[in-house]
Amino acid sequence: MPEPLLVIACGALAREIAELRKLRGWQHLHLKCIDASLHNQPAKIPGEIRKCIDENRHRYSNIYVAYADCGTGGAIDRVLDEEGIERLPGAHCYQFFAGPEAFERLSDEEPGTFYLTDFLARNFDRLVIRALKLDQHPELLPEFFRNYRRVVYLAQTRSEELAASAARAAAYLGLEYRYVYSGYGGLESGLNKAVRRRDEHEKDSHILA
């Protein structure tokens, strides 16, 4: 059997990676997810990634990390440099979904932009309203979001249901709403690169054998 590729991913990307695995026929891509709620405590993410690598090194010679920097100030990269493992490009998922040039244009148009992805549109109530306790203290909403001017929903899929959820989120925040279809962007290209590298490694192993 070909050696599998282990992808250690943020739980916020689990659904998208599973869909890409199915669409692209990446049967030998195995997935381990880390709790997406750690984005509220990004300093803990590098340690969890290292722990997951250590727990799986004996089983996988091919490992890829499906995280951007995610607010860790380079700490994820320091772990991965020590481990000799690559990750998705970019500072955060908004950048790799939109692509660096498109994201820069969106940021330049309006620096005060609050971004949503499919995951965040689907889980807005849990990850924003309840996590910030806005359901208990709605008076805090203007303070938390006073520097924002609009919501941009970077859609991975063409879902009317998720677009409606994103529009409701913008209305709840009292912000202008904009829909941008991004598809899987750098998530797909990054995973594709990792899969190709695994395939090349497999080919070289057969030649040496």
C-alpha cells in the first residue's frame, strides 16, 4: 500500500478537507484535527500541533499542517522548522482562501472588515455571539465591533443557506455585507502540493527499492 499523507488541520477546515479528499480522490490522505476553538487562545496552538506530530511520527513519514500562522506570531513556523514540516501559506485562513492579492485588495478597500468563511457562517452564534457572551451582554456589541465597517463572507461553497446565515450575521453586527465566492483557494493548492510531494516520495522509494 502507498504511504499515507497525514494532514494535521484546524478543526475549522475539517469539512473542506474531507470534501477535497473526496473530489480529488486523495484516498491516502489521513486527517487529524485540532479543536478550532483554540483560535480564541492562539498561544496554545503550536503546542497542540507539536503534540499531534509527536503522537503520529511513528506512523507517518509524510506530514503536512493545514494551519496558517493564525495569530501565533510565527510560533507555528518555529515548531514546523524544527520538525521539517510544511504548512499552508499565509497569515490566516481568510488570506489563503481569498488568495494574497485578492485579500490585499479587500483589506485596502476597507481595513475595518470582519471576515466570515463557511465554517464561521455556519457557527456564528456559537463562536461569536456566545463565545463573546453577547447573548448575555448585548450592550458590549458596539464596543467589540466599533472599528468594523463591513462583513465580507468568503464562501467556499455556493450555499444559499450559508449566504443567508452570513447576511444575518452582518445584520446582527450592524455592518455592511459583501459576498465573495473564493472556493477553496490556497487550501486546495496547498494540499495538492503536499499530495504531489508524497507521490514523488513514493515514486523515488520504488526506484531505490
